[in-house]
Amino acid sequence: MSLAALFFYLFAGVAVASAFMVIASRNPVHSVLFLILTFVNASGLFILIGAEYLAMLLVVVYVGAVAVLFLFVVMMLDVDFVELRQGFLQYLPVGGLVGFIFLAELVLVVGSWSFGQGVTGAVVAPAPGVSNAVQIGRVLYTDYVYFFQAAGLVLLVAMIGAIVLTLRHKENVKRQSIPVQNARTKAMAIDVVKVPSGKGL
Amino acid sequence: MTLTLAALGPALPELLLAISAILLLLFGAFVGPRSTDTVNGLALAALFAALVLVILGPAQASLFNGAFQVDAYSRFLKVLALIGAGGALAMSVDWLKIEKQARFEYAILVLLSTLGMMMLISAGDLIALYIGLELMSLALYVIAANNRDSVRSTEAGLKYFVLGALSSGMFLYGASLIYGFTGSINFAQIAEVAREPSLGLIFGIVFTFAGLCFKVSAVPFHMWTPDVYEGAPTPVTTFFAAAPKIAAMAVFVRFALEALPHVAHQWQQIVVFVSIASMALGSFAAIGQRNLKRLMAYSSIGHMGFALVGLAAGTEQGVRGVLIYLTVYMAMTLGTFACILSMRRKDGMVENYDELAGLARTSPVKAFFLAALMFSLAGIPPLAGFLAKYYVFLAAIEAGMYTLAVIGVLTSVVGAFYYLRIVKVMYFDEPAPAFEPMPSELRAVLAVAGLFTLLFFVYPGPILSAAGAAARALF
């Protein structure tokens, strides 16, 4: 067995095992940590097939940002996961049936795997001496500019949605206004009071 | 290959909508809540301008390596989607203001959702289809929860979001299978490769169709519809019923016929089943509903079933039937919701159909138009709803699908019961207290929709020929 195959089985095995632990572990914080382990292993798999840019992206975006954000949410929210699992046994037969059907379908699909006529021709080997990032950059803003811009609009909608649904303008809240702070003069800030001697303010 | 600005001409309506949405967002963010009226007005103007640009635009074009298709088909459906979105937005402005739910983001989200619909209608490959679908749906999830102080509205938004995400996942899984087994994401290239059905391709078809059936709310992927329609604010429900259904059905038909024409006998079974199940559920489940919004949800499930009869036929006649059906469906939906939106008493909105009791005596004109719409929804000749059903069933019979056509006619007889019950309540029951006077924009929409359904049979020529030309573009 070559070294690459050894690493493939290592990464793939750990990824599947930790993905299972994500749903199996009782403590939600452990779940998120296992999720991070899954991502790291997946990025290892990407490196094995020579997609180092995607591997780094996975680590930076998913591990660095998304999973950490997840961790914060899990720690901040008081979600009773034991209570959430109460109906587990009740739904097990139906869920198990659906899962079994999915598994059977996957086996059937993988068992009958044969590439279409166009596939083997369409797969282009990476040009030597050009890094992944350059190659993605070359098509992302030319051939795929429509998808790139449209995906940007989807993100814009997500941002508007998050603000619309959560931002509340409350009355009676003191807000910081930097221009007002900067424009303060001595006259506005200090009030000189002549205090008669022998009396308090 | 460099892309010049002039080459983007065919996508001008979409560019206009995207740019105006972004500019209005900036305007609203800087001016604050008092910009709501201006933003609403400008958003309506942008929808109208996009409509004009779609009509004046080129008849045939393909952009971005075939990801964006402009043809007679896309033009016909874009006009429909824009009219539906514009009508729904115009009807919602006053209502939201009275209910104190008005905010400037609403119109912008409607604009962006409409943009998603137009991208969906023009989609020529799987990525464009998916992004269009997400852009449309994401904005819809947000406006379903527009009334965030109401538990029902929030629940509607969350339910729609979770189930929508699930259906997107199914669609993506199917799309990846289709890509894996055909080696292409472009519809035309998929059609070239997919001449023989393979197991993987069939699974891909099943999963993509499941995702698309969710978006058109066809049985068995309809569960969300009644709850979301009832929970969302009524103008939002109007928008849901009018515009996104049309775009989703449009891309369903285009995907089935452009990408998978050679394996039609594989997906026809799915469409026939979904169509029969939707027609049956739409007819039977609506009988027990008292809430008009829920009733309209079941009615829309049933109508999507009828429209799918045309797709099941898989012929040019069938597609023409689908297009005519969608046109008539949109008019009837907008008209009916104009009535539901005007069911306001002094102490607030009412939504149950028995509140319409004796409407014929309190406001006879409105009752007359609503009765016409109900007769048309039930499919009683010679109204528009009858002609729409006639063309889809005719296509099914010409394609030799007699069972499907017979079941369709039978379910439409069952469905007639609850439409006619509303007419009976309006004309023969003791009058309930009168409603507040109807705002002028609702009057206008109701009058146009009512006259359209009443008089469609007198001069159906232009719409029939436009639908025929649009259907030819797919074959």
C-alpha cells in the first residue's frame, strides 16, 4: 500500500468516525469539536487529490469561522439537548426506514457507477506550474462570473434577512455618536459654577 | 473570451432589478423608516420598467455559456412573474401600513425574490437553476416571517426555511448525480448524453424532481403550504401564491423538456403520480377548511396538480396548456386575494369564509366578482378557469393519457364543492356586518382579474398564440 493510500484511509476513516460522533455525542460542545475534526480531515483529503486551495479554504472558512461561531452559539444558548432527544425512540422506526432507503439507494447508485460519455473528456488535469488558486481565479471571474455575482446577491439577501428579522430599534437607549463626541467644545462639556463660600452645591 | 457591456443586453431586465434593489437598499438604510413609501413606489416602478424591458428585449439569446437563456418561453413567463409580483406588491403596501408591519426592506426583498424568479425562468444549466432557486426562496423565507411579533408568522418563516433547506439539499444531491452520470451541467448537453436511462440518472431525476415539486408545492411535498399560507401576513401569502409558483413551474417544465427529453418515459411516471395526488388532495383536503388562506393553499396545491397534467403529457400542446393554466391561475389568485385582503372590520382582519355571509347584499359588486372568480376556480364554463383546464386535459388526451384526464375532471368536480359553498354563503346567507370600504388598488386588481376571467373566452387569441409561441421555443 502506498503512502498516499495509507493517508487516504486514515483521513477518510477519521472523518467518517468523527462525523458519526457529531450526532452521537451527548455534549453539544463535543459535537462541534468533532465537526471541526471532520472538516480538518476533509481538508486532508482535498490535499491528497491536489486541491490545496480548497483544503485551505475549508480550514480557514469552516474551521476558522463557521465552526467557532457554532461553538459560541452552542455555549451561549441554553438548549436542553436531553429534552430535544426525548422523541428519539418514538421516531426511530420511521427515521430508520428512511435512512435504510437512502442507504439502499446509495448502494445501488454506487454499484452501477459508470461515467457518462462526456465525463472523462471533461475532467482536465491541472496545468503544471499553475497553482489551484490561479486556475480557479481564471474561470471564476470569466466563465463563471454570472454564478459569482448571483451568489453575491444570495448573500446580500441573507444579510438583509438577518437584519430585518433581528434588529429592533428600541426607545430609551443611549447610543454613542462619534461626530457629536468629536464636536464637543469646552463650553458644552464644562459648566463653570460660582459656588458661594460656606455653602454646598 | 471577454464580456462586453453591450453583450449583456438580453439580461437587461435582471440587471435593472438587481441594481435598483441595491440602490433602494442604500437609500432606505440612509434615510431610515420614513423612506418606506418612496422605496415601495420606486420598487413598483422598477418592476414595471423590467416588464417593459422584457417585452422589448431580444427574442432569442444565450448568455454566459448557455447558463442564461432568453427565448419566447422565458419572455412569456417573465411577464407573468413580473405582473404577479407587481400586483402582489401594489396590494400589500396599504395593508402593511395599517397593520404596522411596513418596513422598507419588504419591497427590496420582493424585488430580489423576483430577480431570483427571472433567473430561474431563464436558467439554462443546473448551477443557474440552483442559485435562482435559492435567491427566490431565501427572500421568501424572510418575508414570511415579516411580522416578527406574531408567533404564527415566525413559525411560518421558520417552517418554510427548514423544509426549503431540506428540499434544496435533495435538489443538489440529484443535480450532483445528474452531473456525475452525464458529465455536464448544461441542459442541452445533458440532453445529448442522457439518451439511455441509467440507474444513477434516474435517481438524479427523482431527487431533482422532489426538490422542484417542493417549490411548486405538489403532493407529497406540500406539507408546508397550508401552515405557511395561513401564518404569513396576507399580502405575503398573495405574493407566495402568485409569483414563485409560476417561476418554479416554469423551470420545472424547462428542465424536464430541455435536459431530459429522451428519458421522458422515466419522469412522466413521477409527474403523473404527483399530478394525480395533488389534484386529489387539493380537492378533498380543502373541504374541511374554514380559513380562506388555508383554503387557498389547498386550492393552489390542486391547481398545480392540474398544471402538471400538461407537463405529464410532455408535448408542445401540453406546455401550451401549462402556460395558459399559469396565466389564468395567476389572475384568479390575485383577484381572490384582493378580496381576502379587503376583509377588514373595525376591529381588525377576518379570514374565515363564513364572514363573507350575505356579501351580495352589503357590497354587491365585490360579491359578483368574487363569485365569478370562484366559478372560474371551480372550472365552470365559459369562464377562464374552464378554458385553462380544457387545454391541459386536451393535451393529456391527445397524448393518450385518458386515465389522467378522467381523474382530473373527477377531482375538479369534487373541488367545485368548496368554491360553490363560498358563493352560496355570499348570496344566500343572512348578512354579516359590512366590511370597511375596499382600498382603490384592491378594487383595481379585483376588477381587472374579474373581467379577465369573465371575458377570457370572448377573445382568447392573443394569449393562446403567445403561449403557443412560447411552448414552441422548448421543442
